Amino acid sequence: MQIVENALERAERGLYARSVAGGVLMGLANLVPGISGGTMLLAVGIYRPFIESIAELTTLRLRPRAFGVLAAVGLTAVTAIALLAGTVKDLVVDHRWLMYSLFIGLTLGGVPVVWKLICAERRRPTRATSRSLWLAIAAGGVGMGVLAWVQAAGSGGQAEHTGFLFMLLAGTAAAAAMILPGVSGSYLFLVLGVYVAVLAGVESFVDALKAADLAALGPPTLQVVLPVGLGVILGMVAVSNALKGLLRRAPVPTLGVLMGLLGGAVVGLWPFQRGVAPQLGELFRGSLVTRASLAEILSRPERFPTEFFTPSASQVLIAVGVIVGGFAATLLIGRLGGQAEASGEEMA
């Protein structure tokens, strides 16, 4: 009996340790387009305990384990986002093709993780067929391909969307994506035209807190942090409850859709693109570029439209190496997770 209790205690400590690691990775993942926070939770073996904890709390099943998992994941994720939003934004702006190569590798590294789960589910008694699995994978891939096309078609200088309600809806959509393996919350921010606005708002919020400047704290709080934060809570509650049911009733097709979303997420991350500074007389985000506005525009290169470029042979080789490195990193995270997903199910 004592041996069993000790084993359960070690498993519980391991669960919280993975929750902390998963929270850090989730926060980092949701700062960059193309990387799914859900994939990172899945890789460290905390995905199912996380969504089940949210579902339990929203249905008033108040277990200490659920509070512990959510606190560990949530607090570390928020901390990572607050501390690194500005750094990630600068890296993407200054080294876009290298960062996008890394994003591709990290995202593709989640494919074997999801496939392993699919194989485990297919060994169980189920009415799921190979045809339903491949149709689900195709549906997820096509869905992400459409999102990539929409984002690419609208990236050439559209006006930024703002407003409390729009930011609330954007936060809800991004949170839904945040906990789906393969779907990036930041990717949806890009599609909706608020990615840079959200990163800049978080950066301004943190800077105002550090400086204890209450006057400067108001605008980013009301325009970004509050509406997006409320939206994130709404989206995570809705999707976690839906996913919990789907993974229990139709696990193979559900995981198949997630697999398709994961593979399709790299479509919009072609690495060889760069920001292009607008010129006098051009339209930039719906407004004409004038001498008076040009200096302000050039001071914020993160808002520049992007264009594809032809890489050199060395850039291609470096990009391939970075992709492989990112892929290996996600695989390593998954290996470190070990049998965590299975042990999480046994303890649930």
C-alpha cells in the first residue's frame, strides 16, 4: 500500500513539474505565428490533464489537482509572454527568415507526437476507420491552408483592426486555437490583423508596470490586455469542454483533424520573406504615405508589409539546418514527456 502511495505521489509531483514546463513552452509558442501552444502541452504530456482541468472547473468539479495544473500552466505561460513579447517581436522583425525556419521545425516536430496518440487510439476497440482518419486529416490540412491563404492575401498593407469588441473576439478565437495542437493563436492574430498590435500592447503594458507609470498603463490595458484577456478565458473554456467530449466520443477523427491542422500550419510560414519599407505616395495600412508620416512609419519596422525573396544557397542550407534543429527540439520535448499522457489518463 505504501509503495502505491509513494508512486502516486511521485506521479503527482511529475504532473506539476510538466505543467510548469508546459506553461513556459505554451507562453513562448503563443508569441509566434505557426507554433501551437497545444502542441507544446501535448509534447510534454500535459495536454489532456490541462483541458480536463479547465472542463472540470467550468462544470464546478472543484478538485485540488485541477487547480494545481491550471495554476502551474497559466502563471508560467503569462510570465513567459509578459517577459518575452518584446524580444520575440524584435527577433521576428530583424531575423524573419531564420525565425520562420525555426517555427516550421518546431511545428512539424509535433506531427510524430500526434501520430503516436492516433496509433494508440486505433489499437483500442473503436468503430473509426482508416478512411475517416484520412478524411479528418485532409479536412484539418485544408482548413489551415485556407487560413494561410487568407493571411497571405491580406498581408499587403491592410488597415489594422482595433476596438474593444474586435480585440475581445480576436482573443476568443486565438484562445480556441491556443489549446488545439497544430493551431497557433498568434497565427489567427496574424489573419485577423492584430498580431503586432497585441505584442506591442503587451510590451507597453509591461514597460508601464516597470516604470510604475499609471497614465501610460491605461491605454494598453483597455485597448489590448483587458479585451484580449477576457477573450482568452472565454475561448479556452468553450473549446476545452468541447474537446474533452470529442476526445472521448470520437478520439481518432478528432486527433486526425488536429494532425491535419498541425501539418497545414507550416503552409503560411515560408521562411524566405522580409519586411519592405513603404515609399512616399504608397498606401500603407489604408493611408497615403506622406513626408510627415514617413518618419513615424519607418520607426516601426514590425508593421511593414512582407514580400518573398530568392534565397542564396547558404541561406537555404542554414534554413534547412534550423528546421531540422527545431524538429529535433520538439521531438526531444516529447521524449522527455515519456509516458506522461498515459499516466495522466490513469490518474484522472
